[in-house]
Amino acid sequence: MVREFQAWPGGNLSLREFLRSSTIRSAPHVCAVFAFGLVALAAAEAQFQPHWVGSWSASQQLVEPNNALSPEDLRDATLRQIVNLSLGGNELRLHLSNRFGTTPLHITAVHLAKSAAPASSRILQASDKAITFSGAADVTIPPHADYLSDPVEFPVEPLSDVSITLHVDGAPVEQTGHPGSRATSYVTHGDSVFAADIPEAKKIDHWYFISGIDVAAEPAARSIVVLGDSITDGHGATTNGNDRWTDVLARRLQSSPATHGVAVLNQGIGGNHLLTDGVGPNALSRFDHDVLAQAGVRYLIVLEGINDIGMLARAENVSQTAHHTLVLRMIAAYEQIVARAHTANVQVIGGTIMPFTGSEYYHPGADSEADRQAVNRWIRAPGHFDAVIDFDQVTRDPEHPERLLAAYDCGDHLHPSPAGYAAMAEAVRLSLFSSADPQPAYPQPKIAFTFDDLPVHGPLPPGESRIDVISKIVVALQAAHLPPIYGFVNAVHLEGHPEHAAVLQAWRSAGNPLGNHTWSHMNLDQHSLDEFEQEVLRDEPDLEKLMKGEDWHWFRYPYLAEGDTAEKKTAFREFLRQHGYKVAAVTMSFGDYLWNGPYERCMSKNDTAGVQKLEESYLTAAAESIDYYRTISHTLYGRDIPYVLLMHVGAFDAEMLPRLLDLYRSKGFEFVTLPDAERDEFYRSSIDLSLPAQPDMLEQVMGARHLALPARTDFAPQLESVCR
């Protein structure tokens, strides 16, 4: 962008034009003036460098034959196409594309003008501007390439309709475009780029060779890219009506002072898939072009996957393994999208997949619906996306949640109607986009690891000792730089087994504290209060000896059983208070102990395939538990409480701990101590035992509030059969 300088000998020429003019060549001291001019040019251009932000875009694809223009249509042809901008500005630049062409595309002229009406070829002729490319009126775009025009002064308001008129002398081999325009375009023979109207033109509801318009915007302006399929592309919307959900969202953004500088770029392709090429390239393969390359992009909304689910069993039923594999691959694709976007400082918002039972195209059954639910559970779980828009919840029929609400159904039970698209747009929280410097919606979650049943838990594989087990655990914790980890002791195992004392010494030598788990792992629900209190007291001498003056007054209930009556529960809390204890609550677990017995069986049989199954299911269970508890926490409190994880000192736990720690770290967790975690308000009644007892497990809180728990896999039955 070069501004005019009146003081130059060139008069009203721009600085760049003056430096190229004959005036400078005839001026005295040419070299000095020229050198000064170059310095001034660089300074001026740096000062006035525009902030470009995408205002309109369309994903490009190879136009299929039934939507392509014939070579005759494109011989000496003028093509006028209407687009609706989201953001306004005083300067524009145009993106053209020959990305799928296999021969060069020669465009002889391009003009921009304000459209007289979205469903008309008429323009406001006074607004007409010629577009140039490196100063030239024509441009030849190489095969498989995109092209960016020179900037042009073109004042335009937000939400304006702009006409793009171009002339081509012939069609390239293979056409690039966007068939799902939901807008009428006009094609005629001859060069009519200047024409105020083209009444004789052939009408077609597709776009060709145009891929975007950027505006020079205020510094805080930014764009949202929406990556999607036909639901984002607008199947079922009104042709020339600009009532896709992204259009309605753009209007909402413009209505708010906090978001009037936010553009919406629709990168939906009808029939698009996450994983495979359907209509248009798959979402992962087009990600760099369609998302990261967009000017000013700071946010990404992802609404993809319904076509992957629908296509899996469209032709015939497939196995449960195939369904499970699809869900895992879709989740992996989402993880790729998030990781790649975060690398470019783009915040990623996940959209849940909407109902499609009753669709005659996909005729989904119960297994496909289960796939959709599984994927949506993952999308909703905190920490996967930076935020979530629950399109499923908004558009489903409450009485039949596997179906679209009739009022929002365009009639095919797959795509929304204009009313449905409006409801989708209204479901988007504008606060997600109110900051020019977006931050992740979910702060880094925190977790405190704790280990029960020291010094002995579970069977040992052949050739392994208890000291081997604890040594592996200690080394893994140290290698991952975890803070001190509480271990909870059953001192009964020290009687007659001096080698077990070495286990506790190894734990303490690594700087890890110990707490009380009763002397023999007694269940309070099954014993009297007096018996249980004596169990707690009997554990204390060994704790006192091992902790050497450090605080060991943390108590973990065996079996997490807090008493089978309210009176017993209250009385024992008073006992703990009088003896200076705090309760080590449990707010995350995945039944890790279930794997230790099968592991011993597999190792005894030297069954490596069985061990591999155990490894896979162990990590799957841990990952599911993260989603499960974080979903509950966000349902209850809208945030992550600091979690306290229950683990055991089993042989398989020791073997898997390095990979388990990597899993939690990959999910963004910060490792903290038990006291740090329980400083959170959630644990108040666990720390201050003078208060009335409150639920200290997240599932208990859900039950108290009569809320349904998220779905969760029960791994116990499948573990029973491993290595039998």
C-alpha cells in the first residue's frame, strides 16, 4: 500500500511511481535523490503496511463433471460471481485459484464492484474497479497454483455483496471451484467485465476460480475459519439468501462492539470427510490451504465427521472392530487438527456431530449412532478442544435425540433448514471471540498421584520381588520429575517380612511421604467403629518411625468405604479430627489394580500377545477415565478441579507407569502434591473434619444432584479372559 506524497517533484504521483518516472531521471543529483527515494519508500511502506484479514472465502475442489462448465462455455467468456463479505474495509485483495487445473489458466481481466442485489448480475457501476496482478491487467496462473491480486482501494461495509467479474480466453484442463456456492453466477461470451448488467448471461449456482477476499482492517481484526462439510457449506440454505449458519454468525458478530472486528470464513465442502477424499480433499489434506493460509486467522471451528460415520456402513454392515477403529481414527484426526492449529497460535473450537437417524442417504443404524455418540463424548470432554459448541444438543429432538428436531430439519433428516442454521449460529457464544489475543478456554489441569497398599499389592510375576516393583515406580516418578507422592501403608505386611520394610525405606529414600491406610486394609462398612479406629491407631507406630517427624496425618479409606451408616461416618470423621488427620480423597481412578492379576497370569505363561492386550487396554482405560472425570468436573463446576488419582503399587502398574505418566502429560496435566490439590474448595470438608461430611468423589456429587454419569467402559469382564 503506497501513499501519495505531494512534495515530490512528481507532483501527485505515488512515491513508487515517482521513483520510476522520467522526472527523477532528469533531476540533478540523480543518484542521491534515487537513494533517498529508496530509503523513504521502504520507511513509508513499513509505516503503512496493512493488516490483512480474510473477509470471504470458499474451499477449492476439483469441480466434478456434472457441475463443471463446458469448454465451450469458457471460450472467450465473462464470468460474474457474487460473494457476501463478513468484514468491511477500504482496501481489498482477491484470491484466485487454479489449484486443481493441470494446465495454465489465463485470465485476461478482473473487476470488482458492489452488487446491486445478491440474486442479480447488476452492479453499481460507479464502484467498479479493475484488479491488477504485479501491475498487469491479466494473469496466467500455473497449474495447481493460487494467485493473489494487487491491493485495490475499494471502500466496502461489513456484510456487503461484492461482484467479481473475470474474463477468460479458454478453459484449463480440469476446473477449480466451489460447486456449493448457494449463490447464482453468470456466464456469457465476450468481454463484458465493464458491463453494468449481463441480462443474457447463462445462470449457474456455482463458483469458479475464486477462493477469497481479504480486507485491510484495523490491527485488532481477526478471522474465524470454519472447517466443515455440507452442513457448513449450507445444503438446505436459501440460494442467494446468505442464511447458512456461518452467515448468521457473521451478522451476530457485527452486531456486538466486542466482536465487530471478527470475520467468518466458510471452508465447508459438501460431502467432505475427515479421513478420506469424498467430494473435495479430506479435511487433513486441505488443512494448510484452507485454514492456516487464511489471512488473520485466530480461531478455528471444526464441524466434520458425519460423512465418515455415515459412509462406514452405508453399503453393508461392518464389524464392531471396524466401528471402534473408525472412532479412534476420527479422534486421532481431531488431535492432529488441534496440534497443527496450536502450532500457528490458532484456538480450536470443536462442534459436536448432529443427529442423522432417518437419513435415506446413510440410513444409519444403532452402531452408527453409537459411533456418533462416542465421538461426541470425546469432543465434549474438556481439554481436547479449546472450547466446544454443542450443535448436537441444540438441533436434536428432545424426545428422539438420535433425530433432528422437525422444525430444524430441511426434510432429508441430515441437513438443517434455514431455521436450523439460525439455531446453530445462536448457539455460538460470542464471548469465545471477544479477545484479540485469545487464550485457551481451559487452564492447565492439575493432578496429584497417590499410591495405595504399600508395601504389598497384588500377585508378582515369576522372578520379580516387591523391591523390584517399588524401585520401578520410584525411578519412573523421578524420571518424570514428579513432586513428592503420598503412599498409603498397611503395616500388617511388615510383620514377619523384613524385606517389606525395605520397600517402604526405598519409598522414603526417594523423598516420598507416607499416610495411613489402616493396619490391615479393613473395610469400615463391614466392621464396628471401635474395630476400625483400633486399625488406624495400630498403623501409626510404623508411620511415625518411617516419617521421622514429618507429617503423616493423611488418611485414605480402604475400599473408599466411609461407613455404612450416617452415624458411623460422622463418628469416624470426629475420630480423625481429634487425631489431626486429613482425608485423602479420590477424584480420578481407572481401576488400575484390575490389570495386576492378569499380568501375573500372562507372564507365568510367557504370553507376550496377552501382555500387549493388557498394555493397550490399560492405557485406553486411563485415557477414558481422564475424559470421564473432566466431563463430570466441568458439568458440575464449569472447570477442572485439581484431581487426586488413586493408583496401586502393583507389578503391572510399575511396568506401565512411564507410559501412564506420558499419557497424563500429553493431556496437558500439571503434576502437583496431594496437599496442593486439596487446597481447592472442593476438598474443604475432607480437610476440615469439623464440617459436615460432603461428597468427596465426583460421582457422589453427580448422584446427589440427580445427574446422569457419562458413559464408561467396564474393562473387568474382558480382563477376566486374558491369559486364561
